[in-house]
Amino acid sequence: MSSPTRQIDRDTADLLLDGDPVALSRVGRLAATLRALRGPARPGELAGEPAAVAAFLARLARRPP
């Protein structure tokens, strides 16, 4: 079963990512997900970040102009 899709404009997206309580009150179940994502990283969650960034930058450097 699928739900209807609503578009979120850039300004609203910025407010949601900033944790604006009024904007969050208007997005239903998405608010719980966004609140969870805004929390601090748990131990070990970012352990692979330096390697991932290095791989991304290496690949970016090899891309054709």
C-alpha cells in the first residue's frame, strides 16, 4: 500500500532539518524520523567516515572534466 506523495519546498525542508517545531508539526510520521536523525551519532556509527570521504574524493578527482 502506498501513501500520497506531498512535495516539500526548499524553505520547508530547511526548517525541517533545523528542527523547527511548527514545520515538524505539519509532516506527521516524517517528524519522528527527522527527530531521530538529528540526534548525536552513536559510538561506532561514524567509524568508516574517513575512509568513505577519502574514497569519494579519490573518485571525484578521477572524473572527466
